[in-house]
Amino acid sequence: MEGGVDVTKEVPPPPSYSQVTAQGSGGGIYTVPMGQGDLPPPYSPVPTAGESTINCQVCQAVINLEGQRHLTVVQCPTCKEGTAIQDPPPGQRRVRCVCNLLLLYPAGATKVYCVRATCRRLITVTNGIPMFSPAPMYCCVHCHQNFVYRGRTPLARCPYCSRVSAVGGQGRRKGLVYLVLGIILLAVATIITIGTYESAVEHGGYYVAWTGGFVAGIMFIIASLFYFIIPSSPPSSTQSSEG
Ligand SMILES: [Zn+2]
Ligand SMILES: [Zn+2]
Ligand SMILES: [Zn+2]
């Protein structure tokens, strides 16, 4: 065995893949932790026995396989992305997101979310062909980093600076709705107050109703001011293509 690289024996077992987070077969949504994915086999330059280096699939840097032969994926020391050196485990598939992250997913899955915080693309796999849908991205008004936000509320916390801002135009819209509601409530409360003023002298209950109406109206207006004052992070103009 002189000179040859024979690492099929006496190597530690491969590190276990972190398991996908969702169950079920077909149609499920799966996410795979970063750095543990792989390329789809057709694109994997699986090194032949004896080769001790491989080129990174992302940046083409030379990766030394010495001591890493037992792995299915090696990490590029230059760009930190993964490159497959073995087929994926049975029942698993690999896809490389357009952000370069290598993802591993169950063979039946049709929807895979990229787990990279700056990407989060939805990858729809049809007959083994991936389609990439960019996630809604916003440019943080505080730190100017682009971040992904899929939440339903108009307020988003930036993953970089942890500060909250309104995303898109949703905050302003909600503020406007609250303002209109507040004004209507105040107007109604005022009309009722005027209309029932004389009865109120006899029935104290009216005062409670008036107060409730005014307080609710003022609360809505305060809430609307909050949405108008809070800084707004606009949709990102540059859809990240590289994480
Ligand atoms: Zn690389
Ligand atoms: Zn991605
Ligand atoms: Zn930020």
C-alpha cells in the first residue's frame, strides 16, 4: 500500500448529520442546520481513491482531504462552505442554495427552507429540480443590514442589531388604521356625550360609557402614534444572492 491513500479502514465513524426538523414524507417542509448539507450527487466531484485534495465547489480553493476522508462533506477553509466528497446518506438528497449553503433534505420533501439567517429562501424541489424563491428581505433602518422577515406582525426584530422596526409599509398602514379607529371612537363618544348629557345628570351610568369611549379612542390614537414614530425598515433592494 505504498504511497496509496487507503482510508477505508480504521477511520472513525462519520459524524452524524443533524437531523431534519420536520417529519412526514412528501410535501413536508424541512429545514437542515447549516453546514451539514451536501451537493446533489450529479454535481458532486466525488474524489477518486488516492486523491488527497478536492476543489471547493463554491470558491474553487483547494481543500486538503487528509484526515477528512470519513466525512461526507468537507468544509472549505477559505469560504467556509461545504463540498460533498461522498454520496448523501440513503433516503436523503442534497441541494445547494443560491446563497451557497449546502442543504441535506429527505428524498420525498418538496419544500426546503434554507437555514441561513440572511437567506431563508424557500427551495421548491420538483422532480429533483430546485426552484429558489427569495424570502422577503428588509434593510434594517438601524444597522442597514439586510434581514429576512416572514412574520405576520408589522414589527420585526433585526437579527443583527436586535432592534425592532416596522417592516415595509405595514407599520404605517396599521398606524393609519388605529388613527382612524381612534378618531371614530372619539367622535362617537363625543356625539353620545352630547346626546345623553341631560339623561346623564339622572343616570350616572352614562359617565362610565363616555369615559370608556374616550379612553379607548385615546388608546387607539396613542397606538397609532407608536406605529408612526417607530422607524421603518424598507424592503431590501438587493435580494441577497450570496448570503
Ligand atoms: Zn470555498
Ligand atoms: Zn440560502
Ligand atoms: Zn439591525
